[in-house]
Amino acid sequence: MVNTIRHQLKQKGINNEWSDIVRIMNTQKIVTTTMDNEYEQQIVIRQCSEPTEPVRKIYTALQYKPKPFTRKKSVAPAGSQKNRKPDYA
């Protein structure tokens, strides 16, 4: 898989080492905000940070979206979200 990704990037003029690609891509984060409301419900909001220009360049070269997913919001009874798997996994 690593070789396939590096080959695709080299075809687009991106010749970074794999460790550099991983470091660059790790600058984009997923932020999860959790809060309880007055109805004893837990509100969870997940969103991606804006990609930096080097991240956007890699996404474009690989023909991926600049954000892995759009903003997600869920509301559930308080405490029911603790063992829930993330939607992106």
C-alpha cells in the first residue's frame, strides 16, 4: 500500500519520503466536542480541521477529498456515547 501511494505521488511530482508524508498528513486533526444538555442528553460533534496546503496537495494528487468526512453531530442519552465506535473507523 505504501509503495502504491508513493508511486501515485511521484507521478504527480511529490517525491517525499514516507515518514515526511505521514508527518505532513498528521497535521490534519479530527476534533471531538462532547457536552451534556439540560435534558440529560449527550451531544457529540466531530469535525476535521482545515487541511494545510501540503496536505491539500497530497489529497489532490491522490484524488481524495480534502476532508475525510463532513461535520457529524449526534444526540443520545447521557453516558450512552462512551463505548461507541467512531463513524469514520
